Amino acid sequence: MTGGHLASNLGAVEITLALHRVFDTPRDKIIWDVGHQAYTHKLLTGRRDRFNTLRQYEGLSGFTSREESEYDAFGAGHASTSVSAALGMAVARDLSGDDYRVIAVIGDGAITGGMALEALNQAGHLGSNITVILNDNGMSIAPTVGALSNLMGRVRFDHRFHEAKEKSWRILRHLPFSNKLKSASEQVESGVKGLVMPTTLWEELGFTYMGPVDGHDIRRLEEAFAQARDFRKKPALVHVLTTKGKGYQPAEGDAVYFHGVAGRNGIVCNTPSYSEMFARTILDVAREDPRLVVITPAMPEGNCLHIVQAEFPERVFDVGICEQHAVTFAAGLATQNYTPVVAIYSTFLQRAFDQIIHDVCLQDLPVVFAIDRGGIVGDDGKTH
């Protein structure tokens, strides 16, 4: 077994099948954000016979790769890039007088990243015809955090509310005066919708919002994607609700653990990892120093910081997929005589070089950078 990103792919099977049924790939361009949910896409696009080489030397990439297939419209590995790439392709299409479709598939974790929000902002401003598929499973690697995540959680609640409302109406419509009852309820609903429904965020950004849609119902997905495909007036966002690890009960129950599973080579090792030893050491220091604060951009489990978080939840900050913010947030803490520790993978720290130089080094601020995965990472390939 080669190992890989299991839970993410199990949650995106139906989305992938529906996309390839509705859109004319590779002419239509599908851009997968991060790319670790694209295994089904690889299987459908001529790479099934080589799938046993996944994440192996000279084998298939664990992410999308333009070198690997014409169906991989854009290479990936890091989060929040898909909407920017999709917008660039759409503008190029329009300048060339072409008419292919451009689709960005992005998760609810990645869409909270600054780069994705910058791209959404410009896409709405330009009015470019792109389709954004928001794969909302409430997770990135760890549970998604932040105010935007809370907003999308409200949409999940509203989705369940609307399902209950539809079931109730099927019963109530048999009562006397049912038409008047429905008319009155619709007027009330219309008046308060803007107050209680957060979907207006996407509308205000210039997108036509569609959804939420059951991400494991292929028929409904095909209907929604076809509607988005045929909508050409402005950008569209299709909000799809999925379950990470869908269909495999252990992964559904522990999506964090099954986000990435290791390959099997018959060797069992019980030695603590470097990340675990780091976290244990940080915990010891935190017990002695009440001004030590730990910051991680969406990787509390990867850095084993859940060990520290369990004892000092108020001093461990998961800022989401926001590496630039993480570094300058730490700089702000340092100005107030706190000792911030930024625990981050080396591959993701490259996104914050400007903040390291401009906000930390030039001001000579005492920020500690705990850089994980600093050597050859092997299976994850060149993007990591």
C-alpha cells in the first residue's frame, strides 16, 4: 500500500464523477485546490493502471500535475490557489474569444485563505464567468477555524432547516387554507432571509450562489453543475456539503487521523516522532513560562500541538490556512513581551517570507520559528 490522502478523496468521489459527466474535460478546465482530493479524478482520466505508483519515485504525484496529464489543468500542492488560477484561465479565454468552461474546486478550509479571498474579490469585480465548487466538509486537515467557517456552519444548519421545512409542507399542504398558509410563510421568509442567511456574502462578492447541495447525491450534483455550466452572466459558486471519509466508517469517525495514511512496508515503529518530541518539550516550557504562546496555520495535529492545546487551550492559536497572518500575528505578540512560537511546515513557511523579513527581522522581534518537515519529505513530492 502506497499511502496517501484517504479521507479527503472518499469525501469527493461523487463530486468528481458529477464534474466529469457534466463538463467536457480536458477542454473544460477543472482546477483542484491543493490537489490531494483528486485521486478519483486521476482514476477517471487514464491513470488507473499506474495508480499503484502513487506517491512513489517516478510514479504518480499525490497532487495534480500538468506534466502528468492534460486533464490536470493546473498543478497543486498548497492551498488557496485554485480560484486565482481559474480566473487567469477565464480571462485568457475571453481575450482569445474562446468558450470553454473553467471550474475551481476548493474546500472550506482553503477558501478562508487570503489568496482565495483576494481571487474571489477580483472575480466578482471583473464578472468573469467561472464556476467555484465549494466542497464544504467542515475540515481542512484539522477542523476549519475562523469567522468565515462559522458563517458556512450556519449554512449547514440552514440546509437542514430547509429540508425539515419541505417535509413539513408536504404534510401541511393537505390542510384547509394551505395555499394562504404557504403564501404568508413565504412572505415572512423573504423578509428575514437577508438577516439570517449568510449566503448573501457570496452574492455581495458578485457571485451567483447555488446550494447548498448534498455532495453525495450524484443526481443533484449533476443538476447543480449543469445549471452552473449554463449560467454565463457572472461567476457562480456551488456550495456542496460533504462528509470527509464518506463510506469508510473509521475515516468518517476520525477524519483527522485518516486525512493522510502511511504506506505499509511491514515495519512497525513505536518511537515518538520529532514532532511529538517537539510538542512535549513545548508543553514543558509552557508550564514554566506563562507568556509562551504557540501559533499554527491549520496544522495542530501535524505538529502534535494538540498535546499542548489540551492543557493550555488559551495559548495555542490555530489561525487556519493563513501563513502570512500567522507570522505577523506572532510579531504583534512579541511587541508585548510574549514569546510566540510559530510551528509550521517548511514548505508552507515560504508563503510568509515577506512577513519574516519585514515584520519580524527588521524590527528585531523575538519570534521563535519551529520549522517542521525541513528535510526530504519523499512521498509528498516536489511541492512539499
